[in-house]
Amino acid sequence: MNNTTLPPFSVVIPARNEEATIGDVLRGVRDLTDDLIVVDGHSSDHTVEIAQQFHARVVADHGRGKGDAVRVGLSEAKLPITVFIDADGSHDPKDIPKLVGPIASGEAALVIGSRMLGGSEELFGSISEVIRLLGSLVISLSINYRFGPRLTDYQNGLRAIRTDVGRTIGLTSNISTIEQEMAIKCLQYGYGVTEVPTHEYRRQGGESKINVMSVAHVYVWNLMCGLMGPRKEITDSLHQINSLLTVDDLRHTP
Ligand SMILES: Nc1nc2c(ncn2[C@@H]2O[C@H](COP(=O)(O)OP(=O)(O)OP(=O)(O)O)[C@@H](O)[C@H]2O)c(=O)[nH]1
Ligand SMILES: [Mg+2]
């Protein structure tokens, strides 16, 4: 059941072969939401069965990657705010109310958890982690320079977004570049983007789905396109969709 002091929010867990950890994540989030969705990446282990045991709604992605799963999650969400949390145990469900608060108050349309503010076990453990940290810092600095905010962690998968905004900003990424794309497109459209301190743990089991070196060029290309792209206007058709779910709705939805 949802926390009564917050507006209702859907929780989306993208998961591919996360049988070792998804049960603990589901246990942590199930009492926070009335709309619990696991977007399954065609897992070959027991991820789906475990999700069903926790009465999560399980939907399949199109087999293209985490970005695809995030977009499927947004299209499936039934509530005005959608929270994303990874299935590998690296995020703390107790941070979720912090993410939802600034959307409920109208301060932001997208709220990202910041490992730079809240700490991370992953910052300096291995060469790969240092490369990812440096890449993440470059991405953050570039987006801040182009659009003006002073945020520290545009890459974090732990985040909350107004569902209507997530559906209408034109997300296209199929892989984990979805996180930077979501932030850049919100900023291009003039939506508020902010962050709150959240702690990140090293994944608690299973295997990483990301190979930094093989996707680095996609990150660079997407970042360049996003930074060079113009600021955008909300078109009439977007207005029509957005008018179905406004921030006022968020505040007044029982
Ligand atoms: N549905 C779906 N989920 C995915 C896919 N790829 C990754 N995920 C999930 O997205 C989340 C983040 O993936 P991770 O492999 O943890 O990526 P990361 O957090 O950048 O890397 P590490 O935690 O260091 O392993 C996890 O819950 C994955 O199971 C996919 O293709 N489809
Ligand atoms: Mg992870």
C-alpha cells in the first residue's frame, strides 16, 4: 500500500537474470506502491517466477536493452509518478520517498538519486569503476554547462519521473544511455530536474549487464547529440497528453 503522505507512484524494476537479488528488492518496495511492475528482459533464470511470487505485474521488454525496458515501464505505469529502481540490490528502497517528494511539491519533473551526494561502494573499486566514474563526471559537467543546473549524477538508475513527462519527451535509447537521455530531454523541454542524496551499494549478486568499453561510443554520441540539440517547446499534442495528468493532479489524487 502506498505511503499516505505521498501521491501514488508506480515502481518499475528493470530486470534481466536477477534471481539472486530481485526478491530482496521486491520485499523492500512492495509496501510502498499499489503498482509494482517488473520489466523482464527475457530472463533465462527464475526472475519472473520470483516477481510473480511477490504479485508484481511482469511485462516483457523487446529484447533491446535497459533503455527499452525503461520505456516499456513508462508505458505500463498506471500512476502519475514512476519510480525506477534496479533489481541488483544496489539501491535502497528507503530512498524512494525522497525521490517522490520534489515531484509531489511541483519542484521538479525528474528527480535523480545522487551517489556523489549519498555515497557509493562502487566509486573506486576497480579500473572499470573508475572509468565509469570519470565518464559519469564528464557527462554531468557537460549537461550542467549546457543547461545550467548543478547536478552530480545524471547516470543513476534510481530516479522518479512524472509519468506523463517520461512518456512525452520522446525517449529513444535502447541501452543504459536512457538515463542521460531522460535528463537531457527533460532539460531541453524546460522541465525541472533535481537530485537527492542516495546511497549505492555494489550489486548484491548476479552479473553486470553492462560492458563499459563496448558502449562508450554510444554514450559519447548520444551526449553530443543531446548537448547540441535545441531547447524544445511543448507542442499542442504534448500539451493535450500532459493535460491529462498535471502536477495538480499529483497533489490531489487520493
Ligand atoms: N528488462 C531489462 N532489464 C535490464 C536489461 N539490462 C539490464 N537490465 C537491468 O537494469 C538494471 C541495471 O543493470 P546493471 O547490469 O546492474 O547495470 P549497472 O548498474 O550499470 O552495472 P553494475 O551494477 O555494476 O553491474 C538491473 O536491474 C538489470 O537487471 C535488459 O536488457 N532488460
Ligand atoms: Mg547495477
